[in-house]
Amino acid sequence: MPNLNPKKIVITGGPGTGKTSIINELLNRNFVCIEEISRQVTLDAQKNGIDQLFLTEPLLFSDLLLEGRKKQFFEANNLSTSLTFLDRGIPDVVAYMDYLGTEYPKRFIDACNNHIYDHVFILSPWQEIYVSDNERYENFGQAVEIHHKLVDTYTNYGYKLHDVPFGSVKKRTDFILNIVEQL
């Protein structure tokens, strides 16, 4: 039977900040996590001959992410656990569109207002661990700009962000879990 009020905890940050490593560490520690979907959306588009859907059709890409993240939000509500960690949240979609300067319909704003997360942890850009790959086209300077958009967006939607300090994956994960225990 699903928990009627599970806590939804977002881990966000610009590209290459270590989110996936922390999600994997949480999974290794038997926490329930919902993984990022943007890589899958990108890979699906590449299979259809579109190298970077985010760059060529940002609104379509963002619509696909929005729908996927809304499904993840409701999935978290239906899990039999007291808390669920999510690799990114709905406001990330808006932050990235703001970063690109893409205009978007009101449904994106409504989704941010109607799907509220309990806590948000943000990882700052960290040049020492930053790596580009086939799905991550941004350079480090762009990652910094995206970070600022994420901070602005989540703050504008009323979230208090918990800054995760640099350190090993274990130390960063421990930091998050220590904060969660206090909340």
C-alpha cells in the first residue's frame, strides 16, 4: 500500500556536478531513487537521427521531459516508502529553457506550481569532476550558467535550496542524509 504522504527529495545541479553518482550511492544504500530521464530522451532522439533534440527542438524536448517528470512525481506518491530521491525535478525543465532563452507555454509554470517537492539539494559546478560526453554538450562555463538558472528557478518557486559541499561521493551522500534526518 502506498504511503499517503511520502517525501519527495530532489537532487539537482548543472551538468557534470555528480548527481548521478550520488543517486547511485543512495541506491547502493537501499534508498528509493527515481533516475534522470533526459539522457533517455536524448538517446531516443539520436536513434531517430536528431543529434541534440534539446538544441534543435528545445520545446519538444522540454515537453517530453515535463511529461516524464510529472509521471515520476506521481510515481513517487505511489511508492511504499517514506521518502524518494529524484534526480532532477520539474523546475529543472523551466531553468534549462530559461538558460536557452526559449519561450514556453504557461503549462510549464503551472506544472512547477502544482507539483511541489519537499526538499531540494543542489550541487554546484565542480571543474575537477566535470566531463563532457555524447549526451552532455555543455562546456564548464555553460554548466555554471545553468547552475545559476537552476538556483534562480527553484528560488522563484519558493524552495529553500540545500547546497551540497564538494567531497567524495560518500561524504556528499552522508551530508544529504544527515540533512534529511533533521527535516
